[in-house]
Amino acid sequence: MADASLSLSESVRSDDHAKFADFIISCKNGDSEGAVEFLRQVVLTIDPSGLKPALSRKKQRTDTPVKTDPTPASIITETALDLSYHVGDEVDAKPATTLLLIPNKTAVIAAVIGKSGSQISHIQKSSGAKVQVEKTENKSVEYVEVTITGTVSTNDTAQAMIMQKVVSAVQAKDMPAETTAYNNMLVVPNQAVRYLIGKGGSTIKELQSASGAHVQFEAEKGMKPGAAGRQVTIQASTELSKNRCTYLIIRKIAEDAKVDINWVPKKESRTMAPSLPSSSEQNPGLAGLDYNPFHGILPPQQNMLQNYLPQQQMSALSNK
């Protein structure tokens, strides 16, 4: 084998075509080692440095284990979140309850919950927070409440992941900008409003300056009677600024000793994504009618399989 390799090298360099042809024939006859060595010598002859990078790449591919992500691709968030603004102190570890508002759109809610609850399970597992999406069939309601319970840092991670899915759903469905999905919308407990605003608005100005976002509180006269909190809209040119501002607000609420951790009223929550609209919702003219898969659309009474008749009439019918 060594003699063959040497003859190949010499034949290529000296352009001895006869010896070169003999070596090719020997490879063709089943000499696999000779074939490998043949290719090696050709590469070395053409470019003596060309073989080293190829070998190093081959070694890297062999030695480096392939990393697999057990998370299905359909529920991986679109881009990596930047949570570098988390302080990581004792305040971040404080218990917190965060009330997030998302547009009451079927596509948005489905994106947050995912198929068979896969997305919301992924968000909870990744963030460490518990997430509950309000269940409502009232389409006239503009927003749906999302209750997040955990700590300051876990809640902020969860809300950032949720808002990422909301924005992606809005962009995918080309929804109008009036949905305000590009804003972060929270409800803050009534007890914490004065603490968040600060004397002469000093605290909220500090939060805006630190995050680069604009914060707007709902007017008190616009609140619903008996509401547990006030709506806050966070606007910014970047997701990072909005998330940073949301995080700072969650921190401030956690710092306020007056706020009860269970300040959010309990409501029925979703565990599955909303289904497609029914036939009556798609066509209002069908409202009040039942659908029978064997007979189509029928009035309710005609769609029943049982008719209640006196026993005498039933006997007479059976005799006939």
C-alpha cells in the first residue's frame, strides 16, 4: 500500500499518465484503502494546505455531540428573549400576581394557549410561573385577562413570552393596528396606584426614564364599578423597553406591602384553545336552529329523536 501511495504521488508530480492509470485500475478492483489514499494524494498535490481544514471540520463534527431540543418546534418562541435587565435580588424573588390584558381575538388566544394547551404549558415550564387565560364567550369584550402568579422574575418572563406570541399572531393574521397588540397592557391593583405614580408623578417618571417607555394610567372615571385595579398601557418603540418597564412595574407592586397577593378576582380560565366559530356565528340566519348531520339544518322540535305520545296511540301505531 505504501509503494502504491508513493508511486501515485510521484506519478502525479511527474505527470506519468501510465502509472497514474494503473493506480486507478487497482482502486477499481476493490482496493478501498487505495482509493482513500488516492484521493488524499490528489488533494495534497493540488493544495497541500487544503486537507487540514477538511480534517479539522470532520473531527469537530465527530467529537461534538448533537444537541436536541425536546420542545416541539411549533411552540418554541420566535426569538430569544432579552431578560438581562432582571436584577436578581430579593425583590425579584418576592411573590407576585400580575394581570395582563391581551386582545380578545381567537387567533391571539389560540397562539397563547397552543394546541391542546401545549404553548401555555411551555410558557409555564420555561418561566416557572402559573398562567391562567380568562374564558369568555363575549366577543364584544375588547380584552381577555391573563393572570400570572409566581415571583417578580417568573411573572415578567411569562408576560414577555406571552406578548411575543400575541405580536406574532397579530402580524401573521394581518390584524388592524387598533388591537393595540403592540402595547403591553396591565391591570395594577388599586392599592398600588398611588405608590406607582409617586408624589407629583416622581416614581412613574423614574420608571419611564429607566426603561425608555411611556406609561399611561386609565382615568379613574373610566374604570368599571367595583374593578379591582386600574388599566395601565405601556408604549415603546422596542420590545425590550416595554418588557423592562413592565418588569419595573411588577417590582414596584411587589414592594408595596399594602397589596394583597390574591388581589385578582378568580374567574373561569381556559385550558384549551378556543374552537372555530359555530355555524350560527358564521351565518346569523341559522341562529336558533339545530344541526343534524343526517338531515341538515332543522327546527329544534324536528331534530329530536323522541316524540312523546300517549300509550294508546303508540299501541295503535305498532299494530298497523
